[in-house]
Amino acid sequence: MLKSDLIQRLATENPHLRPVDLVRAVEAVLQTLHRGLSEGRRIELRGFGSFAPTVRRAYVGRNPKSGERVEVPDRLRLGFRAGRALRQRLNPAPRSPTPPPSPG
């Protein structure tokens, strides 16, 4: 889903809100998430999941073309862990088969 798809869906589900206000709201939420992550903070959205920057340690790599050793510095990467409600929605529990009717 693209950001524009999200805004369109919100507009459809909330016809009383002006589209320009929805755009501003989505932009504000994304800007706040971006700012928090860039400051190294963990962000948790209950029921959806959590985003957390983690450090990928420095290592010595190799240039695939020349074989030369290359020092790769520490880097921040973004991790995401789905919340319980999202996991359950994506992978619903299998339904148990209904028992056959009892004779009689």
C-alpha cells in the first residue's frame, strides 16, 4: 500500500474529513515516526508492532571485483516486530473441525 492509497482509504472511510486534513495528519504521523527513529528511539504502536533502530557492527568485507579488504563501519538498521494483534490477523488460528453429529 502506498501513502496515497492509505490517504484514499482514510478519505473513503471518513467522508466527514477533508482530504487535505487527512494528508496533513498522515504526514504529521510519518514525520513524528521518522524523527523518533532518527533520534534512536524505539516506537511501539500497540496492536500493530514496534520499530527499533539497531546497530549493525563494523566488519571487514571484501570488494568483490578486486578482492581487496574493505572496512565497513557501524551502521544503524531498522528492525520491525509485528504486534500480537497483527500476527493473529495475518496468521489466524486454524479452525478446529466441527465434530460429527452424535447418533440418536
